[in-house]
Amino acid sequence: MLHLKWKDAPTLRTVKCKHTNASKYLVSNVLTVGKDYEVKNETEEFIFIIDNTGNIGGYYKDYFE
């Protein structure tokens, strides 16, 4: 269960949120436009970051620069 250790893992890089206009899910509660987030893991489609709640969340890459 590697995802349980991601919060303490070293940061891979930082990304900036460019929008929260989601077509299907509500992300404006946990992401802030213009804020930098620490990337803890990444796949082809998703970026796993520490969001505004302080927990790891997986989001589509199109929300970030």
C-alpha cells in the first residue's frame, strides 16, 4: 500500500493550478487557482498532490500547468 506513504515522500516537483472548471467533479473546494502544489506521485493521466485539505488527492493533469 504505497499510497499510504506518499504524504511523507519527497516532493517530485511543484505545479500551479490553472483552473478549477471541472465538467464532472467539484474541485473548487480543494484546489485554488494560482496556488502551487507539491507533486507526490504522477501517472499518465493523474497527478497526486497535497491539496487544500492537507491530504493526498489525485487530479487530472489538465488542471495544472
